[in-house]
Amino acid sequence: MTPISYFLVLSALLFAIGVLGVLIRRNVIVMLMSIELMLNAVNLAFIALGRQVGSIDGQVIVFFVITVAAAEAAVGLGIVIAVFRNRATVNADELNLLRW
Amino acid sequence: MTPLNLTTIDFSWLAILPLIALSVGAIVVMLAGTRVDDEDSAALGFIVLVALLAAFLLTMFELGQNTAAFRGSLAVDDYAVFFEVIIIIATALTVAMSLEYAADAGLAGAEYYALVAFAALGMLLMAAAGDLIIIFLGLETMSIAVYALAGFIRRDAKSNEAAIKYFLLGAFSTGFLLYGIALLYGATGSVRLTAIHASIAARTAVNPLLLLGLGMLLIGFGFKVAAVPFHMWTPDAYEGAPTPITAFMAVAVKLAAFAGFLRIFFTSLDPLATEWSPVLWALAVLSMTAGNVIALVQSNIKRMLAYSAIAHAGYALVGMAAANGREAGGAVLYYLLAYAFTSLGAFGVVVALDRGAESHAQIDDYRGLARDHPGLAAAMAVCLLSLTGVPPLAGFVAKFYVFAAALNAGFTGLVIIAVLNSVVSAYYYVGVIVAMYMREGGVAVESMSRRPGLLISIAVGVAGVIALGIYPQPYMGAAVNAFASALGRPALHAVSMLP
């Protein structure tokens, strides 16, 4: 059986890629994708850890996370569309009406 | 693997009836919305108010029960009731403020009130959560609804921008929180708060997975309660959102986040207090100092109150960092209660001047307010003095309790920094009062007699500020009792904190 540490390292790497994506990329839609990557990295950790501790909770949580992520993406894309209609841009650096 | 046993889910109507009342109310609003013209949408607000009243009455049945339902997933204790009552009141006042504002600003529609009700539902879940999954679900139910509410003025570029910034950073922080939950689950083998406590308390060696999970949870909750350095979204989201929603975010959302934060850290992670207390110390100092200093230079009152909200989260964290006893925890709860009423009153006045389309949210717009509208100016002055911490108002008593608790716990340095910060904050709070009473100018404010909902909200906020300041004992007793119930131990020293 593959040791649990493999899964946890993979999950940590995916999570780190997601965090970097949010911090570095300026396109709001790419940032949204990076956030989804973070949540899916957590899902992987939940499944691996659930297997290790021997309870079903970890796998049940993943269903909740997938559902919540879908709802979040729906609302997030709705907001992106509203922004694009008014500003014709989805670049985070150009959304600078509000500062200080 | 242990099979999932559906016959022993430990069903309890008591625990979920308030939640059912709210969700039924929200669904009725959405259905009724198809039959109601947008101009008449205030009627939909009344449906939410009725649902909130029902939830309030059903919550009161939980008082003194101090039990758990659904095999520990939901706590039915005084701690949950304490936060649920404040959240329900804050939501009701938000709806009352919105009744006239929504029509003026073109926010009318069933979705607005339904989203407020669904957000409140998530907040109640957070207050009553007995395990990490429920905290996550409550947090997301609340957050997703509030993301949409922040951007509700669809044609306003500022509102769009507030929503996108709030959404991106909110979802980003959710990722951290969830990763923290996963690691905690892996390290302790459970998502139940009580089981996590038992597992950590029984542990001899320090588990790196556990500490990493703790750190991730701190980052996640740091974002949600808007503590520096995780506060970047706060001023933008508060400024751009419709003003009643700003009040909702500053009060109800913040209290719900603190409800989950306090519950996790004091009921299941308290054996690790030596690890997290210094982190909270640093977050408290940063939040108070950065919040107050940046608030000094603000010209927009919503932005100033946003930085003030960050500073006040810092004061609450002072109590949390020092809370190794239940009096200190009670002081934090009392602080949040006082902050809730004070902020609601202050934002009520901001809503009164802000007429949606033509936003009068600059501090200069408050010049001469006392001459034309002495009542509004007096209400604002009372709330701002309470935020400063002037006796005999709620803010003073709350700060006194928190600082006294921190001193008792030996956090002298932290209290000195907090008191210095209170002095700094007086400058910008009093600046608004000076503008209202001693400067000439002013903008036309629509008569309050035509806006009864808003008038009631401001009156309730101010009444709370004065009542909590003049006669704090019963509320402090309730706060100490609530905190003790979350710890599952009776309040032994409930009286010792009282002056």
C-alpha cells in the first residue's frame, strides 16, 4: 500500500500551487481556479487521512466540500460577470476604485 | 472502518427548530418574491422579521439545556443561545434598516431578504456547532450569501469591486481553514470538538500535523474576524457594500466568526494554549495598532468604521489571548455584545445619511448634523463615545472587563498597548463628533419619521449601548455563564469579575 505521506505531500504541493496561483496571477478567473485547486488539495488530504485514522468522516466531508465549492464557484462567477459588465476587465490590479 | 449507523443519529427538534424557522422563512420569501412587485418588497422584509422572531422564541427554549444533539454535532448550550440571540437581533435590525434603504437604492427584490435570512441561518449553525464540519458548513452558508449581498448594487462599480475582493479573499481563507480542519482531523482522528479535546489532552509528544493544523486554523479565522495582517479585504468590502450590509458584516458576520473561533480554541484546542496564546497576542497588538492608526487618516466614514472594526477585533483578541480562565472568556463575550449594539447604532446613522444613489458617506458630510438633526447626531455621538470607551457607556464597561481579565492573567504589556490604542482611537471618533457639533455645513437628510424601520434600529442600538453601560451585571453574568456552558463546567467565579 502506498504510504500516507505520499498523499499528504502531494496534497501539500497542490495546496501550495493553489496559494501561489492566487498570490501571483492577476486574472480573477485564474485566481478562482487556483482557489478550487486549494479546496481539491484539501479533499485529497481528507480522503487519505480518513483512510489512515479509519473513520468514514473524512470521506463524508469531501462531499460537503465539493458541494460548497460548486456553490462558491457559482456565486464567484456571477460576481465576475457583474464586474466585467461594468468595468470590461477581470484583472485584479485594475479593480482599484477602493483603496486606503 | 466503522459503519455509519443511521439509527443512532440522536435526532433533536429542539436543536434545529430555530434553523428550520429561518430556512422556511427564506424559502417563503423567495416564493413570495415571484408574486410581489419590487416596489412592495418591504413586505418580504416583514416575512424575514417574522421568521427571525420565531427563531428567537425557539432559541429561548434551548436556554439552560446545556446538552448536545446529533451525536455532538450540534451543541444546545447557553453559549450557543448567547450568540444566537445577538445574531438574531443584529439580523433583525439589518432587515429593519434595509426596509426603506433597499427601495431607495434600488436593491428591492426577494433575493436580498432571502440572502440575509440564509446568511443568518449559517451564523446560527456556527454558534451552535459541535464539530468542525458544522463550523465549515455554517461559515460557508453565511459567507456565500454575504458575498452576493456585498455586490448587490449590481450597477455600482464600487459594490462590484467590494464583492469580488471579499469573495476572493474569503474563499482563499476558507481554503486555509479547511486545510487546518483536515490536518486536525488527521492528527486527532475525529472532527468532534470534544473528541479532539480528549485526544490532544491525552497526547504526550507534540504532533507536527497538529501544530500545522492549528496554524492553518488561525490563518483562516484571522481572515474571518478581520485581524491584521489578514484584514486587507475589510475596508474595501465595508466601503463598497450597501450600507445595511456593511452593518451586517461588521456585526453579525464578525460575531458568528468569533463564536466559532472561541468555541474551537477554548473547547478543543485549549491544551495547546501555550502555543496559540502568543500568536493571538501578536495578532491583537497588530490589529489594534494598525486598525487605529490607519483609521486616523480616513475621510470616508464607512472606511473609518471598517478600520475601527479591525481595531475592536484586536481588543477582543486581547481578551482571548489572556483567557485562561472563564471570567476572561466571559469578558470577551461581553465585549462582543457591547460592540454589536454600538456598531449597529453607529451604522444606523450612516444608513440615515446614505441615500443609496447619492452616497453621503464622507466625514465632511456630517458637518452641522447636530443643528438640523439633533437626534441623529446625539445617537452617533453616543455610539462613537462608546467605541472610544467613555464611561458610562457599553464600550467602557466592555474594555474594562477585558483589560481587567488580561491584567489578572498577567498580560500587563498587552493591556498597556491596548490602553494606548484606546487613547489614539479617541482622536478619530471625536473628530466626527466635532464635525457634527462644531462645524457648519451639512447635507439634506430625509426625515426620520418617514423611515420607521431605520429609526427603530438606531433606537435599539443606542438603548443597548446605554443599558449595557449603566447596568452591566446581568449581561456580564449571562456572558460568564454562557462561556462556562461551552466549557461544560459550571461558572464558579461568576461574581468575582463584577465591580
